[in-house]
Amino acid sequence: MPGRLEHKVAVITGAASGIGLESSILFALEGASVVMTDINAAALEKAEGLVKQKAPNAKVVSLKTDVSKEDEIKAAVDKAVAEWGRLDVMFNNAGIMHGDDDNALNTPEKIWDLTMQINVKGVWWGCKYAILAMRNNPTDESKGLHTGGSIINTASFVAVMGAATPQLAYTASKGAVLAMSRELAMVHAREGIRVNSICPGPLKTPLLMDFLNTAEKRDRRLVHLPMGRFGEAIEIAKGALFLASDDSSYMTGTDFLVEGGLTKSYVTPL
Ligand code: NAD
């Protein structure tokens, strides 16, 4: 049976860990050619090896890329086009949640700026170069390929609900991702370019677990989770696969929540 991303070419940012790594494995298993990118070169090399081990027939390359630098994102998109002649899926997934990010009074301006540079500008630039590449995608009906493509931007559940344990810059940055994605979806809808956000709930990945490093901090959150557990990166990767594939061909501009019901809860089961 052909994979759901057969013949498609994808770029994934933040691919060395968590959601990006699980998505790289899943996209490759579903037939995509994947450019894995990450700021952490050593982790990226290891991650590329893991993807090749799990999906031995897949076409996978990697490129050290800091999404806070416009020329590096452009280079990642250029690599996809140079290797495989097109870009069908851009997963702007890289993001940071800084330990010094706090409330309105305590967040240092440099942490605010750093967070916005990576989480917002990085996504903007990823969208910019993806749009330019997707406009030039050749059509090949025999392979189900066409101009346009699917852009997926990782936001967060905190973009749609408030938390009394604040990380103000992070929350504001993810709200910006939602608003930006929605608008880009409208601007480019008639070009066949779909733009959707994915909003993960709290996950068992280094990004959150490094921060929730005591049982007390974890319990403060777990009580609000209807399923009584944090999510897994693979559960978000499966949502991203749906948005990447033609299974979601009539979806654009959506805030796709994969959060275990968190945003719908009033009280949770005992
Ligand atoms: P993770 O820490 O496991 O992976 C993030 C990856 O991004 C790392 O490999 C890191 O090296 C890379 N990265 C960091 N800065 C970068 C930069 N400037 N350029 C390129 N790569 C960079 O985290 P994750 O949980 O998989 O997070 C992925 C995305 O999901 C982020 O945007 C995050 O905000 C979002 N998210 C995570 C959670 C959660 O609970 N983990 C919840 C909601 C949203």
C-alpha cells in the first residue's frame, strides 16, 4: 500500500528531538523524502541515523539550521528543491520555552526578544520560503503531485487558554503563530497552499520535562488533564501527518488541537 506522503518532499524544523524527530520518522515511513533540520548539529546527526534505521528505504538528509536566521531557513528549503525538485510539506516546528520566561514583571526583555525571534520570526521565514518553493512545484498527476502544498506551524494549547503558571513571551509567541497561520491560509488559499497550526497539549518531551523537573510541578499540571497524563510526541506527529497529507485537503487556517481534551475541561475525573 502506498504511504500517505508517497512522492512528497518535506522540510521539518526542530527535527532532532520530540515532535520533530517523531514526525521525521513517521513522514519517512509514509513515503516522504525528508530534510531534517535543527540548530543542534550533534543531536541532528544522531536523529538522522535513527530515522534511517527505522525507515531504511526512506530518502532523508539533514542540515544544521537555526530558524532564527533567515538565510539558514532559505538554505533548508533550497536543499529540498535541489535534492528532489519540489517542496510539498513545510513543518515549522522548532520552538523554545526559556527557563527565564516568566510574568509581565520578571521576564527579561532579551528573553522576550529571543523567544519571538525563534518562535515567531522563524515560523514567518519558514512560511515565506515554503510559499515561494510551493508555487513552483511541478504537477505530475500520475504521482498525485501538484503545485501548492501544506504548511504546518506548531503553536500550543497556551495560545488558546491562559495559565496561572506564566511564560508570557512563549504564550504570546504561540498566539502570534495562530494568528499568522490563519492569515497566510487566507492569502494563499487559491494557490493550493494550505496553512494550518497544530496546538499540542503538554507533552513528555525535553522541552517541557526539563522545566517540570519536580513531582510537585508535574502534579500542578496533571490535575487539569482529563486523561490524567501528558501527551507523547508521536501523538502530535500523527496529527501533523494528517495535516501534511491529502487526507486534510479541505482543511486550511485551522487551529488543530491535539491536547487530550485539555481546552474543553471544567473539572476532570478523580
Ligand atoms: P524538544 O525540545 O523535544 O525539541 C525541540 C527541537 O527544536 C530541539 O531539537 C532543539 O534543538 C530545536 N531548536 C531549538 N531552537 C532552535 C532553533 N533556533 N532553530 C532550529 N531548531 C531549534 O521540544 P518539542 O516538545 O518537540 O517541541 C516542538 C514544538 O512543539 C515547539 O515549537 C514547542 O513550543 C511546541 N510545543 C511543545 C509542547 C510540549 O509540551 N513539549 C506543548 C505545546 C507546544
